[in-house]
Amino acid sequence: MELKGNVVIAQGGGPTAVINQSLVGAVLESRKFEQVGRVYGAVKGVEGIINENFIDLTQETTHNLELVAKTPSAALLSTRVKPDHAYCAEVFKMLKLHNVRYFFYIGGNDSSDTVRLVNDYAHSENYEFRAIHIPKTVDNDLVLNDHTPGYGSAARFVAQSFIGANLETRALGGIYIGVVMGRHAGFLTASAALGKKFSDDGPHLIYIPERAFDLENFTQDVRDVYKKYGRCVIAVSEGIVNAAGQPIASTLRKGVARDAHGNVELAGGQLGDMLVSHLKSTMNISRVRADTFGYLQRSFAGCVSDVDMHEAREVGEKAAHFAIWHNVDGSITINRTGDYAVDYKLVDLKEIAAKTRLMPDEYINPAGNNVTHAFLDYARPLVGSNMPKAQMLRAPYAKQLKND
Amino acid sequence: MELKGNVVIAQGGGPTAVINQSLVGAVLESRKFEQVGRVYGAVKGVEGIINENFIDLTQETTHNLELVAKTPSAALLSTRVKPDHAYCAEVFKMLKLHNVRYFFYIGGNDSSDTVRLVNDYAHSENYEFRAIHIPKTVDNDLVLNDHTPGYGSAARFVAQSFIGANLETRALGGIYIGVVMGRHAGFLTASAALGKKFSDDGPHLIYIPERAFDLENFTQDVRDVYKKYGRCVIAVSEGIVNAAGQPIASTLRKGVARDAHGNVELAGGQLGDMLVSHLKSTMNISRVRADTFGYLQRSFAGCVSDVDMHEAREVGEKAAHFAIWHNVDGSITINRTGDYAVDYKLVDLKEIAAKTRLMPDEYINPAGNNVTHAFLDYARPLVGSNMPKAQMLRAPYAKQLKND
């Protein structure tokens, strides 16, 4: 029998370039089903459910939805709230009050945990209910996924940034450090390598949280590259840790701030400045600069991977399919089925929640300061079509006359 | 009589997204003239001339030049050397040795000064010589120019960044500070406003070097915006100064680094961090973040204004026209002749050299914390076609049921 009722969609966690594609995919697809009454969007994630702030997306125009789909960040607004059991009970109560039978939550693994808890309440009350977690994270750190929507576009931004940084240091010399997002997983930082073309192109060194960061080894690495090329381009994850597992960024600060999830707030700017000071004083080079990519890498308007965009749309549509056609709960995962092709599966929510996928060893070089070809093969399709490519002059040098 | 001889082209100062368009425009156009023997590219600006490092661009393929034109940063590499009289005498000597009769230098006002000095040596030796300065600077600070090549693309990057930052704070709240390049001129920081669309869009506050920065006024401004919108997006130029004319960034540091031109090295990251700390402690808001756009805003591969790209190409071509057809020296300027249309004039080198154009008063609001519509009218055409546009959901809210 068809399960009749309303749909609630919400977005949680940090923005991505394509999270609104997933929203619009789920909304447009849900609106096609007869058994669906209203399609509500909860404003500010689970906060919007608790506060009954629902936008009636059944009354949104298709054209406007398509424009929203192309807009980065979360059109339904987002939240950093990490709901506990009591919060999820309240969420479920509100969903039930609004005769919601289908709940789609777009977010990272914190969000998938929320979906799981809410779904448990529905089960315990024998309330027929379908709950789907739609994956999203620029960190690419959800288990059982080949990759996650949002990663490809952020990776593209990071790669395009490093194409520029590489050309900048080729033109003017010096050392450049780009500090990239990634608390535990190095995928986004690793994507700095995706714009490399010529053999001397940077980034020459890549440091990720999966390998312990040692300041002495780092200094020697930079020395070696600088000696070879007269310049050095470095990608550093803001989440790099020392051998004891302490974030390098947090060891620099007096008071360590923590967010609502208990995560240490990583101060990328300070990490970059610290590494710059260190290299300036150790290597006696004045032209050492660090940029921290910050919000730009996840919010910049106008840098989107078409592959990422289409997949984000599809996971949204699939949420509606799985829940409404198939009457099943779970988290949607992206599975690679060809070179390059993907398909989507639904996995148990508890398989995704509160787990973090890290870069596999085969993507990291033995020295722990760069990526492998296996990583490049993995990530290249994800950044999409028409990546900018740098080109160099290659005409011959003219004869010198001074000493003739 | 036609002046027969070789051409030397060089690039100086910081990279832009379109400086190679000017290079390629000048090279391709110069190669058409019978009186031109070889078209040389000096590697690393004036350093390449002194060291006789000339690439023979007569032997570069047209296809490769077109690929180079689309590549950001300086394909001939660049230099931060600021030549004195003795250096320019040596430059002239080398140019004469290579039978160079046409010298094109692409750069900012420091580069125009170099062109002037070299040209003076040619005059004093009665050596027939044409020297043209081709404008380039993301800072948009050359006098007698409506705007300069490089600015439009950098402005587009800054505007697209702020579209994202605005959406980010709308979704998650808080205060965001973007620190933008600009030592003396606020044009690039002001361009943060070019992506605004809805009435509550940020940046809500814009601070530029043309107006004294006062920390108390700043704090009150932020308070007012935060009270109104529950969030605040701020664009700050890295070159902001206090009432005494001291850079805010430099007042924070113990040792102030200076570059080869005697300019204080602006530590944008530290400026951002300082403003964040200040606002966090004064306003008791935890979600305050700063990004410093750093190299990204001038080197990012794949964010180009088509208008800027075409104009950069044209100033390169015009350099060849002025020098070879018209036998005149000078600096090429961009002049606005319509809405939107430009034409190019040659002005005396000494009119450009070592002068800095600032934002005119009519582009700055009376409070000194934002731009005017006159600025938006001025700058909008420069960022080119197909700017990304953000869109919001506008469907009605659903009825709340809890208190029914």
C-alpha cells in the first residue's frame, strides 16, 4: 500500500557548491508522486523542524528551484546543532504532527546520525516513516562512498587555486603554502595535485592528516624542493597532526576553541603564518607566503564540477525514489561502476553515521608528503570537464652577444 | 622612414589573470611588420635583459601563444627589481647590443618608470628607439586610466568570493571578514559589492585605504549590521590605515618587512586574525571568521572577465601599433567612450610613472564604510559577462500546528 503523507527536506552542516542541486532533485522528484501531499523545506536544518519553520516547496516555481540549484551554500539555511536523543525525539514529534512520512536530510555523517535517531523514534512508535540521508561533504570522508557530492567542486576550486599558485611562484620564485580544509581526511588537500601538468609543476609537497606532520622533516622536504626548482609550492591540510595526534594548529594557540560538536576549531590562518615564520627563519628566504583557502573553497560562486553537480542532483532524486517507490530507509551512497560511471545504493544508516573515511594508503606516497598516481586516477573524473590548463612558452632562446 | 630592428617584450610586477593576453597581443601584432626582425621575450622582466635571457618569440607557434594567452601569471616570468638609473643604463646597453628598436614593458607604475628611464638613455644617445608601457595591475591604480587590465578579472574573483561568503553567513550566521589586496587604492576591495543582489546581501561593510580606519567606528558598524541582519559580511583592504596614515596591519607586528620597493609587506592573514579576535571579544559572538584572499585573487586559474581579457589583448596589440605604425613613445591608457565602450590613447610616460590613482570620493559613501551606486555603475561592466547570480527560495511558509 502506498504511504501517503508529507515530505520534509532539510540541509545540515557546512555549505557546498552543489548541495542545492540535491535539494532541488529531491523536491522536484517528490512533487511528482500522488501519495505526497506537501513538500516542506525545514529552515536551518533540524532547528527548523523543532521550530516549525517549514517553507512549502510545493508552492515554489520550477524555474526558481532551478536557479536555486545553481546557487552555492544551503538555500534552506543550515545548522551546526548536533541533536541528542531528546532533540531527535522532539524532531520526530514535529514531523508526526505535520503528517510527515518522508524525511530527507542532506548532510555529512553528523546528519546521517540525526536521521538514524529520528528513524529509531518512528520505529519505536510504529509510525510508518521513511528516512533518507543524502550525502554531502567537501571533505569526502563518508564511508562506503566512492566519493561524496560537494567534494568534486571543492577539489576543482583547490586545483585551480594551485594552478595559479604554481604559475605565481614560477614567475616570481619563493615558497607558497596553501592551507586547505580537512579535519581528519586529506582528500581535499590532495586535490591540489589535480592541476599539475609539467614535470616541475607544484604542489611539490602535500601534507595531510593521515600522516604525522614533523616540522623537521617538513623543513628538509622544502629545502630539497627549493634546491631543485628554486621555488616550492606546498599544500597543507588544516587538520595536520603531530605524531602524538595533536593538531599542529591547536598546539600553537593558548585557548583552543571548540565547536558545538566538540571539534577543535582549526585556525588555518595561524597554521599558515606559523609555517611561514618557521621557513623564513630556517631557510633565510624572504619570499614565503601562505594563503588559507577558508570559506572560498566551499562557497565560491562559479567554480563547479559538472560531474559533481549532476551527481548531487541525482542523489537528491534517488532519495525520493528509494523512499517513495521502494519504501526503504538508509543513506544513499555513490558507487563507481566504470571509468567513469557511477550508480547509487542505499546502505544502513548506522553504517555511515559517526564514521570517517580517510585517504587509503595507496593514495599516499611512502614518504607521506605527496599523492600517488592512483589518487590522481581516482580524483581526476570528479573535478569535471573543461578544467583550466596552464601553458608555457617553449620557443628557443636567442644567442647571447655580450661575450662574443 | 621605417625603423628596422628587433622587439623586446617583458613583464614586470605581480601576475594577473590576463597579463599574458597583452604579451600575446603585442607578439602576434609585432610579428606582422616587415621592419621587425625578431620578437624577443625577456625572461624575468628587466633581469632578463641585463642577463641576455631572451626567448625568440618569432619562433613560437601561434597555437601555443594562444594557449599561453589564456594562462594566468606572467609567461615570461616576472621580477620585483626596481631599476635605478645605473640599472636602466645597462638595460639600454643590452637592448642596443641586440639591435632592439622597440621595447614593450607590461606592468604597473613601477614598470612605466623603468620604460621612461630606458627611453631617456636612448634619447641621450640619439639612438632611435620606441618604448611603450603596457598597463597591468589588479589594483587599478594607474592614473589617466579609466581602469587597468587585470583589474576586471581580479574584481570578478573578489565578487564571486563574496557571493559565496554572503550565502555562507545567510545559511549559518556569524560574521565574515574577507581581506582583499590593495595597498593604497580600494578598487579591488570595493569590487566585493559587485555580486550583491538582494537587499540584505553582503558585503554590508567595506573598508578601503582611502578612508582612515578606526577600530571603534568599525565595531559600532558591525554591531549595527549584526543587529539588523543577525549576520555581517565585511570586505577589508589589506592596506587600511589609521588616522595617522599607519597601515593597521603593520601596527600589529614587531618587525615590519619591506619589499625591494620599500613597501611595507602587508600581512593580510594577521590583519584578519586581529579583527576576528577583536570582534569575538567585543561582541561575544563565537562565529567570526576571516579569509585573506592572498594570491588566489590574482592567480586563480579559471576566473576571467571576458571584457578584461579582450582589453588586455588590445593594449598589447596597440603597443605594436603605436610604436611601429606611429613611431611614438608612451604609456597606453584605457579610456571609456561609451556605456560600455573603450578606446586607447598614448600618454607621456612621466604622466603615469610613480603616481597612484585612488578611489574618487564619489565612489565612497559619506560614512566611509561602503561604496556608492556610482562605483557599481563604474565597475559592473569590467567584471564581464555571465557573472554567477545567487537565488533564494521564495515559497510561502507552512502553517504552524503546535499551538493550534
